[in-house]
Amino acid sequence: MDRRATLAALFGAKRSRANTTTTPSLGLTSGLEPYAGPWGYDEAAHLLRRSMFGPSRTQIEQAISQGLYPTLALLFADTPVPAPPVNPNNATDPNVPIGETWIDAPYSTTVNLTPTAPKA
């Protein structure tokens, strides 16, 4: 198998016998056309199953009613960053006030943070 000839054929460059190196053409297009097929329950369910974890029937029906391109835009939209975890009670960490986050709190080596089993 002549890899250079194969790549030259794929990229549209002609291979000369004197020079065995080829330069691929920079004017390539992807060859992918926008999807113009049907957009129904099967297509929407397939897209959502491949891009989500177990879409519900409601989510599939919503994707059908929105259309393909709005659904794709929604799937690729940036999601907001979740709120940082907070200390629910002082028993968890006495150095961080209740309702405050651990994100900016200094690390303490004196606090025993190992979980304990509830007493029966």
C-alpha cells in the first residue's frame, strides 16, 4: 500500500515521480451537509439518548416541538456553574460557619472529618 499516493488522491494533490512528497490542498471542505431528513419521535429520541442520560418522554416531545436546530443549540448551550457546597451543621466542620462554603476556608489538620456511624 502506497500511503503517499492514497493521501495524495484523498487531498486532490498530484504526485510527481521526481518528488515523492506531496502537499495537501488547503481548500478542503468537510463534505457534511446539514441534516435535511425527517425530525420525528425516533430521531429526537435517538439524539437525546446519545447526548443525555436517559431522556424522559417529556424531553423527547419538547425536542420534537422545538425542532432540530433549537434542540442542538440547547444541548450545546453553556450551563451555569452550580452553587458551592455549604456546611449544613457545625458537627460536620466546626471551623466553617453553618451555611458557609468550604471553598475559601483554610484547611485545618486538627478537625477529625471521618464519618461516624449513628448511635443506635
